[in-house]
Amino acid sequence: MKRYILENDRLHAEGSELGGELVSLKTADGTELLWQGGDGYWSGVSPNLFPVCGRLYGGSFTYGGREYALPCHGFLKETEMALLEKTEQSVTLYADTAGKEFTDLAEKFPFSYRLTLTVLLDNDTVRVIYNVTAKDGPMYFSYGGHPGFRLPMDGIGAFSDWMIDFGTECDPLQIEITPNGFCGEHLYAFPLEKRRYLRLEHSLFDIEGVFLKNMSRSATLRRIPEKSFAGSPVITLEYPDCMTLGLWHDAGTEAPFVCIEPWHGTPDTEGIPCVFQNKADIISLASGESFDGGYSIKVDFD
């Protein structure tokens, strides 16, 4: 699979044409920030999610009287995208249902569309930008990111030396997640330290993960104050359009990474078959309309 490289004097980013996935993000001194998969844990790095986030109940949805099967997080992560444009600081890939390379997508998804995915290196920030255009009729979809970060990123200390700072006071609500990885019927208060901070512990992921609503639209991964030192990486994700934030690693393990997942979508509710246009947080486009969204990863240091 073809790879692309974007770099400047601060960051070195490498991605793949398979789903446009960012597969490496290194600082100027060569420190790898992204989880690289393996060691018996999750094999991904930073897949892009489309046209669903999470699991469909029964592995399928219905639309227009027909049933379509999709894997967890959709098919983009398994799609070889085509190169549209490459510059020194950005790459744009696309998948178009009108193109002969993507005719098989029509069997997985009943809508005609063009999806472009741009990865832009902007000083100390990597931006992942989605553009989706509906063609020849309406369409519905979700999208999201699934970047995993090594912990500890600098190889010093323990997983529990890190926290997430949500940047402003907020009162998040936790989505009930069933043991099968679907949404339950309830939302629960998820108190933060000083209404802003979450210290990371492996026990957070004893079941499936933490998925939050009513959130701020940024999350900063950094060392807790008592374990902080000069030169320690600080990672800030911003996700202005995403309505759900997931925090995840392999359930019931001491996996040495955490995924911070901005989603415009949610898993299906357990026990309820999915009618696609009624899915929670679904994005709707009329024929000819476009949607722009995405998220960014900013790299700094204490």
C-alpha cells in the first residue's frame, strides 16, 4: 500500500492510501506519538471512520427496504483511496462512487457520493479534513477519528501518570455501553476533577470504553501535574463538529495506549435494528450538498 510523508522542522507525519490512515506522527527528535499496534493489543493506529462510527446492531442497516451489511466503523478504513493532490504540506485522497475503482462500494452503501480526505501539516498541528458531497440523491452518514497515542509517549513512567484536560469546565454525560459494545438506554453523569480533568487509569476500560456527550470540543493529553517535567509531550485534539468523544483501549487489559475518538455518530442501541436515516447523530445531505468536518492534533511540550 502506498505511503505519503509530510514533514517540517517540528513534526514528521506518515500516512497510507488505505483509508487515508495516519500511521506515524513523530516529533523533531524522532519520538513516536502514535500507538503502532501489536503486542497482542489493538492492531490499528489512527483509522478514519466512515460511514458509521461503532457497531451496527446485527452488523447491518436497512434503507429503502433493503439491508446492507457493514463492519464496525464502516468500510473507509479498508478502502484503498486514490491520490487527488500532494503538496509539501498536505495530501488529498478521494473515494468516488462514480469511479471504476470504487464500484464495489455501491454494494455496501446505497448512496452516491464523493469523499475527499485531506491531511494537512500546519506548523505544530496535523489537520484531518473530511469533505463529503452527495450525488444523484440524498445521503446519510457518520464520520469520526480513532487516533491512538502511546502511553507513556516519552517512555518514562506509567499509564496512570497521564490525564486528559478538557480545556474548560463541563459536565459530561456518559453513554451506557453494553458488554457487546452497543449503546444502552441511559446517560450517566460523569464527574471530572474540578469539572475539567480526568486522570487515566486502566480500570476506566474494564468493559468497553468511555463515550461522552455534552463535552467541550477539545481534549488535551498530558502528564498529571505531579509527574510533569520539561519536555514532556502535550497533545491537544480539537473536534468542533463532533458530538461524541470516545476514550478507549482494549477492554480489561493494561494496554499501553489510549485512543481519543471524536465522532459525529454513535454505535447502535442494543436490541434495536438500524433504520439508517433514523440513526442517532446521523448527517443528512440533499443531492448536491456538501459537508466539511474533521479534527486536528496539536503537538506541544510542557
